[in-house]
Amino acid sequence: MTITWSNFFIQLVAFAILFWLLSRYAFKPLFGVMEKRRQLVQEQMDSAQNNRNDAERLIEEQKQALQQARKEAHDIIEQAKTTGSRQADDIVQAARNESNRIKEDAVRDIEAEKNKAVASLKAQVSGLSVLIASKIIEKQVDEQSQKQLVDQYLQDVGNKS
């Protein structure tokens, strides 16, 4: 195999011309399309990463909002329990106060009725004493008669009440 230098140079020049034509008319547009495609893919990857980051941020915000809502609900429940307990204590205290007032009124009423009964009894006893004394004076009887008379009046008083 012998190398012919003239064919070699012709082939080299033909190759250079072909390479120049391809690079000018084929490679540049092809590389331009490939670069645009690479940029598009890169932009889509960046957009997807940004969307993912946004989604993770939103998920975290939703978790925090849910946690805050749970805390607020717990606080509301605790406040309702406290208010209910306080109201129950107030109701119980009011009932105790009313019970004590009614009891005191009843004790006063009982005491007043007792005093009226004692006064009435004293009036009746004094009236009976006067009556017995007047009867005794009228009869001027002996001790045995006086005892019977007192017993009789006591029985009368016992029957009247």
C-alpha cells in the first residue's frame, strides 16, 4: 500500500471543505437545536424543583396551620371546661346560699310560732289560774275539794287543747 500524496492532499482538502460546510450549515443549527433542547430540559428541571420546594413549603405551612388549629381547639375546650366548672360552682354556691336563707327563715318562723304558742299558753294558764283562784275563793273548800277542783280544771284544759 502506497500512499499517494496527491490523493491524500485532495482527500484532506475535500474533508476540510466537507467539515467546514457541515459545521457551518449542519452542526451549528444542530448544536443550536440541541442547546435549546438542553436549556428547555434544564428549565423544566428547575421548574420541577421549584414546584417541589413550593409544595414542601405549602405542606409545612399546612402542618403548622393544622397544629395551630388543634392548639386553639384545645384551648377553647379547656376554656369551656373552666367556664363550666366556674358556673357549676356559682350555681352550687347560690343553691347553698338560698338553702341557708330558707333554713334561717324557717328557724325564725318556728321561733315566732313557738313564742306565740308560749304566750298563748301563758295567757291561758294565767286565765285558768285566776279562774281557779276565784272558784277556790267562792267555795272556800278544804284541801281535798281544792285538789279535786284543780284536777278537774286541768282535765278541762287538757280536753280543750
